Amino acid sequence: MKTIQLNSRPVGVPKLSDFKFVTEQQVQITDGEMLLKATHISVDPYLRGRMMEGKSYIEPFELNKAITSGMIAEVTESKLAGFSKGDFVSGMLEWKEVQVSKGEGLVKIDAKKAPLSSYLGVLGMTGLTAYFGLLEIGKPKAGETVVVSGAAGAVGSIVGQIAKIMGCRVVGIAGSDEKVEQLVSEFGFDAAINYNTAGSMAEAIAEACPDGVDVYFDNVGGEISDGVMMNLNRFARISVCGAISMYNATSVPMGPRVQPFLIKNSVLMQGFIIFNYVERWGEATPQLAKWLQEGKLKSTETIVEGFENTPQAFIDLFEGKNKGKMIVEV
Amino acid sequence: MKTIQLNSRPVGVPKLSDFKFVTEQQVQITDGEMLLKATHISVDPYLRGRMMEGKSYIEPFELNKAITSGMIAEVTESKLAGFSKGDFVSGMLEWKEVQVSKGEGLVKIDAKKAPLSSYLGVLGMTGLTAYFGLLEIGKPKAGETVVVSGAAGAVGSIVGQIAKIMGCRVVGIAGSDEKVEQLVSEFGFDAAINYNTAGSMAEAIAEACPDGVDVYFDNVGGEISDGVMMNLNRFARISVCGAISMYNATSVPMGPRVQPFLIKNSVLMQGFIIFNYVERWGEATPQLAKWLQEGKLKSTETIVEGFENTPQAFIDLFEGKNKGKMIVEV
């Protein structure tokens, strides 16, 4: 059975050689264990942070050990109470075709209620990240203007749709005309900006947000966020979810200092990770499922076929090759 | 009667020639008015922002018009109900030796209960800024570590003392050995750092804060704040009160982008101005007065004598020539 390990800590943009495939011996399960066969692997920008050394909110990956991320797997054999052959589970698992688990941190999911992959997307950590980051930090009120960067990405596309459900004017920022078109026609955004062709971001945002920006859901950081910063209203809230524009930086990224902007308009900026809200996941998932069923929330996925393509799928995230959630179907 | 007007909008550090003295004719009061004689003028770093053009949270000063700031004045003549000759008032007034007022925004103060100047300091906007900025945004809990920049300044010295009252470990950052000594011996800070001699701020703060930083009350911005940013604990709160290091900048100040730090430790950064809490000033002032009476809060002032020295006193703020609140005694 194949496993994907971290071969070297990436410098700058990750390369295929930073990963390696290792074949491990088939393992046996004992009492209290089950055997899992991977079906879907979530590749996410935040994994880039775990590939670096140093203290962060979660332990860094170890060299020559399997990488872990959100995954869906099928139970192929079980000596563990509560799990039977044929069950599907979701949780943090290792990038292995087959692995042994004691069930820690795994939840059983219902393959009949929703497509398996959606448990990594809108019904999984992606949806929860959008839900809590927008509602708890952004606190959008009907009639306010919400700007989302990385808007065509996994989290961003859900953030924008939830903001629409809340009655806001929603403006998305993405990296191609095709994505911009999709945000407006498919996800119901009021306007969208292609940052690659917009010229001055500050001006493009001013034009798309005639009443200023009340909430900014930031997935990218960098110059895009600088442009938003120039258009904030008094008491604006910035939910700092990700900074994909900086994850591959090899020196400390510099930019305009934010303090004057925060003071001028009494702005709140709050970084978060989804694990901060773990006790409340149970209240969000049914709401997300309901919106999904009602057609108020649409999920987009970019599905890559084949376990062996997992490293490339991860690398492609940094060129924005995904629309919505990037998932590897094993 | 003399008045101090804005002669030109400062470029970089304000100069005496940015101000001008104009002699106006003595005015008469009519019914519903009173005549005020200035006794104390508060000079504050935030006034620098009002000297620039452009939209901010308060209107910019107009050229060739009197500057305004927090002031104490004595009523010398009154045709206004509720105010009598000999009363003292506090509020936003014009930099004039004598002026007419309808009483708008002014409160009567009791010269017997506390020194007049303290109504501009610990019992005035300075104290309120420290109180709400620390308690409402920083939310310090006993045992946590609170770092204050501009610690020997008007707001900073009060912030540190309130944090001590709350049971925190308090570390101040200031610009001279004399100030550092005063913070520890007079105001009860647990440690203090002279940023002019400390070398690496990040290392100096790490040393002074072995358990990391839970709350950062930021009066200065710039490289000092960069050093604090490297030492933040999970769920740290940054109360962004001022950015004196940037007020005289002639180009956009650049620095390390903050987003990665905010995400890594789920940090909150909140800018504010004291007017956000105007409905709650009434609850804070009695508490501040009580602490002052009990000796838990000490007030320091740098008193400059003479109305004509007001512009220079303001300019001196940016070289840190004040200890505590800078006040002009007219």
C-alpha cells in the first residue's frame, strides 16, 4: 500500500520532489482497530504552513512521515465497536491508500444524504470555516457590503453565498475572468473583480463598493488586502482566515502598516482557525446541510483523479487552478 | 485676546511655522452664552491627524482657524443657565485665551475634588482611553501578561496601572532609562524596556515576557509593535490606540505584514477612538476617581507654562519629551 511522505521542507513554491511515495507492508488490525481505504483527500492551502518547521497552532509535519489532511475513507474491515465494513468516515487521516485506525477523531458520514466529497467541502471543515469566520467575526448585517478574497476558492465561494443569505451586498475577488463570471452567475455575488486585470485594487473595490466595505473575509492577504483596507467603513470587521499570497514567501512579506487604518475607522481584525469553534461545529453542520438542500448554497469542487496526483493537486492550489474545493478522488 | 491657528498643514514633523498667533477683538456675550478663560490645554498626538486633509473619524482642522483640543476653562461671565462666574468647565475648546461658548459638550468640574489638570488626564479623555481600550478590547485576566508601548506617556502609564489593578504581569516599553525606571518604581510595572538601547525588540520582549504576551496596548506602531507581534500568545488581543511612530510619516509606512501572525495565534487587533464609548463614560469616571483617591492610580503630568508655548509643547510630544500627560498651563 502506498503512502505519501514529506521528503523535504519546501522553500518557496512546493515542488513534486518535496514529496515521496513509499510502499509500506500491508498491516493487520487487532481488537479495537479498523482498516480504512481512502476514498477522498482534501488538499488545502493551510497544509503549506505545516510543512515548515517551528511552532504554530498545529504541529509541523515530520520529514519521512506521512502527511495528514481531511479525508474520507471506507471501512474495509473492523474490530472496533460502532464501525462496520462498508461505513464511510471523515476526519484527519494520513495520505495512505490503506491505514489502520482506532477511530479517534473520525465521524461516520451518510453517503446517501450527500455526495461523499461534500463532507470535505460545504459539510466539512471548509463549510465550517466559512460559517464561523463570517458569522462570528464578520457579523454581517443585512444591507452591509461584504468583500471576499479568494472568492472562487473552497471557503470563499461559501462565504459569499452565506453573506447573500444574510442579505448583504457581496463582492468577490478572484484571479480569472472565468472565476469572476462564475461568482456572479452561479453563486449570486453582486459583483466580482479579477485582480489580475483590475489595475488599482483600491479603485476597483471603491467602484464595486459604492457604500464602502463593512466586512472583509480575507483568504489571501498581500496587495489585494491592501486595496480593501483603503475602502473600509467605520467599525468594519476583517475576518483573517488565510494568507495564501504569503504562504510560499521566502522572506518576511512587507506591506503598508495596518495600524493607521485600524485606528482611523475603529476596525477589528481577527485571525482564526476553525478548531477554535470545535464545540460549536454541531450547530453549524445542520444549518449548512439545510441551506445545501434548499439550494441556497451551491458547492463547487475541482476533483482530481488518482492518489498519485495528490502532491500536484496541492501544488496547483497556489496557482489557483481549483474552482471551489480541491479534492483528490483516490 | 490671542488665538493659535493652523498656519499650514505640517509635512513630516510639525514646525512652529505651521502655527500662527492671531489677536482677535474682545467679544461680547449675549443671552445663552458665557465667556471662558482658558486655564489648561491638553496637547495630544492624535491632533497631528487632524492637521492633515482628508476624511478621518473627525473633521480635519481648517487652515487659518483656531485649533481645538481638550481644555479646562474658567467661567468669567455668564448669561447661560447652569453656569456661573467662577465655575470651571472641561471639554473640547479652541486654542484661545478667551472664548465665547454656549456650553455645548462642556461639563462642569469640581476644582476641590481633584487638581484641575487631572480632568484632562486621568479623569479626562486620557483616563477614559486607557480604561476602555484596555478593559473592553484587551480584556486582561489576572495572571496574564500585558505589554504597553508608549508606556510612560499619558495613556500608557494609566493602562499599565489599571492592568496591575487587574492582577496582570505588566511590561512597559519607553524611550529612556529614566522613563523605564519611573515605570517600575513609581507606577509598579513588573518590567520595562528602553527601546532605544534594547537592540532586538523581539528578543527584549521575549526576555521580559517569559510566558508570552496576552494583551498588547499599542500607542506607537512601527518596529516596536513588530517585536511584540513575534511574542504573542494564542488568542492574544491588541488594542490599537495610537501609532505615534507613524504620524509624521511623509510616505506610507511599510512593515512586516500582520496577517500570518494573526492567523497563527488567532489574534484580535482592534483599533478604536474614545468617542466610540461616549455613552459609557459615566461609568468609567467614578471608577477612575476612586482608584485615584485610593492611591492605586498615580497621575504624572508634564506641565508647560504659558499659552504661547502650546505649539512647542505639541511638537515635543513626538520626541517623547513628556512624562505622562502633557499639559499647557495658560
